[in-house]
Amino acid sequence: MLTDDQRKRLGDWIKSVTPRALAYARSLVRTPDRADDVVQECLFRLLRRANDYDLERDGVKLLFKAISNLCINQATRERELVALVAVRDEDDRPFDFADQSALRPDQIAQHRELEERVRTALEKLPPMQRAAVELRALGMSKEDIAESLGISATNAGVLVYRGRKALAEDLHLVLGGTNSDEST
Amino acid sequence: MTPSEKFPPAAPGIDAVVRAQLDAEASRVDAAKMRDRVLAQLEADATPRTSSGRRFALLAFAALAASLLVGVFFISPPRQAMATPAQVVESAREAYRADADRCYTQTLQLPVNSPAPLALMIDSGRTMTICTRGDRFMVEPGFGGRGTWGRDKDGRVWIAPTRDAAARFDESELPPAVRDVVKIRGLEIGTLLDEVLKDFELSWTGPPEKRAATSSVTATRRGNPHAGQIRAAELVVDKNTKLIRSLVLHREMLMGGPATITFKFVGNAKPDETLYTPEGHIDAGKPVYDATRPVLRRKILLQNLGDVIVNGL
């Protein structure tokens, strides 16, 4: 049996990481149900051994590594080098599709359309590129991405560059496309 | 650590756009449901711990020893029935539902002396996902890492290398090499369990552990297998759900040694009839070529799989 303290601690941790873990898994697998199963299984496996590592320090990294392992076809890992091309959005401001509370209806419609375009553009990326770009967007370092995907840090950087480049080209018309360098 | 500390802000530009997309998706998630499910799983998995102190451990040990003594000398209760390997496989067969959509990852290792064309065609070493419902299945990615392929409810094999067109074959129309790949790469759990129960010796893979969530059974064919047949299998069955969590098949190949095919359960697919048909994997209005369009069908094979598929090995 879990103690009340354990339930509280683990429950809070699950609630804090689940939304983005599920968003990540859903972008990599075919159906939301399957993504749910994958994330639940990864959380269970990770937390049943929560005494063996520092959950607060390493939990997120280990969770995303487990999700990546289950979701990504390793054979699709790419090794080609590409040049860096990145874009900056028109207002040089982070998009926030989720918070639409202060938007007019026409702006909400625009955001939804943009969200759909970004989702479609992400779906076109090979799984490893998609995973690398998404992990980077979630704030992971190149080294953390490499560990999550089981590749070298150099390859992680290449995947991020290449994914960004493809997205920038795909979303050029939507974002108004002023390109700029972004560090990996 | 707060969620924002766990997930630092993204850099401006493409990263921010991707982050916004992920956050939008995340905002639609009901994390409380997931929390409740995982905590319930952990509760079910948790066993009494003795870590609260040596004293408690000693008391528990003493109590256990006393109860054993009482049991042995005074009560002699009937031994708790433990399932046999055959019962484990039978329970998996009984619980198997032909209408459930199960997805497994699948990896395959060929014998080292396998002919290169076979290895190329079978995509040896590549991890794939196979979703099954009864004897229907769908494999993704498909041949050469492109598209999908599978078998529909009528036993027809289809290949959809792109979203622009697909090809469909009755089983009798399949080129021999493709028929072999279907046999090796496909998964029919019900048929497999029937075969295992009928023609295999069953034993525990390791000493059975009462507290383990799964049972592991090794199945060894009685007598020598013919080419293409399964020589041995290792099944891991969930004790509660009777679901097959993983499966390793050692299948005898025509040219030397067994191929090893490993399946690991990853989850249930959303019920979707089109998952097992080519129409579900091409864009609306795009063609599925069958025996009535043999030239175009052959062209799809040639373009995507090469001469080795069409002409055999």
C-alpha cells in the first residue's frame, strides 16, 4: 500500500508531467488511446521504482526516454547532416495556442487554424526528427534529447536542425517567415 | 519543482511554435484521470514493505514462522493450487478476444547466413508496430520503411506504400516471397495459441513467482519443425488480464537456423474498421488496384518493392 504522503507526492508529480507527456506521445503514435496506454505504462514502470533515483531531478528525462523508446521506430533514425535554417515568428513572440481566453473569435479561429497547420507540419516529419524538435521545444538540452532518443548529441543537434528547417519551410507562408538562427 | 521548472520555456521562433502546439494539446488532457489510473496500478503492485524498521521485520518474520509451524503441524491446509504452464496458455486462449484491437512492437532477427534479398525484404532488425484484430493485422512502417501493409478480414493482403495508391491480393495471387513474409511478419494470436496448445511441450521459462504480475511459459515443438514452422516460443501472460504481454517466436527458416521474432504489447488501438484495409491508409478517392488492374498493381510492387518481390528469391 502507498502511504498518504507517497500518494500525494506521486499524484502531484503525475499531474504535473502528464499533459505534456501525453501531448508528446500523441504526436508519435497513431491513436490517442494508444498514447494513453504508452504514457500510463511508462509512468507505472517509472514510479514503481521511484525510490531508485531522484524523481524530481531525473523523472521527466526518464519518462520521456521511456515514451520515446516505446513510440519511435528505431529504424527511422536519421544520420544525414543538414545545414541550419531556422525561422523566427513574425512578432518574435512565443505562440500560445492554449490560452485563448483574451482573444476575439476571429483570433481564436486563426489560432486554431495555425495550430492545425503546425500539427500537420509536425506529422510530416520523420518520427525521430519530430521527437527531437518536440523535446527541444519542451526545454530539453541537446544532451537530454540524445539520451532520450538513444543517439549521440551531435545527431540530436542534426535532427533538431533538420526538423526546424522542414517546419520553417512548411510554415513559411503561415508565419510570414523571417528566418533567423537558433542555437540548438 | 513546478511544471514550468520541469519544462523550461522554449526559445523564440520555431521552438516556440512547436511548444505552443504541444501546450495546446496538453491543455486538453485530463491529467487527474491518468493520475488515478497510475496510482491504482501502483497500489495493486505494491507489496508490504519491511523497510519501516528492523523490529517490524523481525516481528513479521516471527509471525510468519509461527503461522507456518501451525500450518505444518496442526492444520495442514490444502495446498494452494498453482496454475500449470498449460493452464496459463489455456487461460490466455480463453481470454483472447477476436474482436479486440491489440498493438505490439515487432522486431525480427534473421539467421546470419540468410540471403541478402530476404533480409532486405523482411526488413530484418527494423522495429515495427503490428496491430491485430482476429486474423486481421496491419504493419507499420511497411516494406522498406514506407507506408503500411496488412491483411483484411477476407484474408486479402494489401500494401499501401504511399497515400496515393495501394495494391490488394487474394492469398492465392501473392508472389511466393511475399507469402513467406506475411507468414513470418504476421500475427494471429488465436491460431498461434491453438497451435502451441496442440503441438508443443510447455514448461515454465523460469521458476514461477507467486507475486509476479506475469507468468512466463516456454513452448517447444514436439518433433522437428518443417521450414517456416515455429520451433519454440516464449510467452509472457498477464496474470490478471490473461493478455499476452510479450511473445518471442523462433521460426525455422528454409536456409539455416531459426529467425527470432519478438512481439511486445504496447496498447489497444482505437477500434477502427479501416485500420485493416488499404482504404484506411490512402487518401480519399485514391485507387486500390486488385486483380482487375494487374498492370498497375504490379507497377506498385515494382516501384516500391523491386524485382525481388515480384520474381521471388
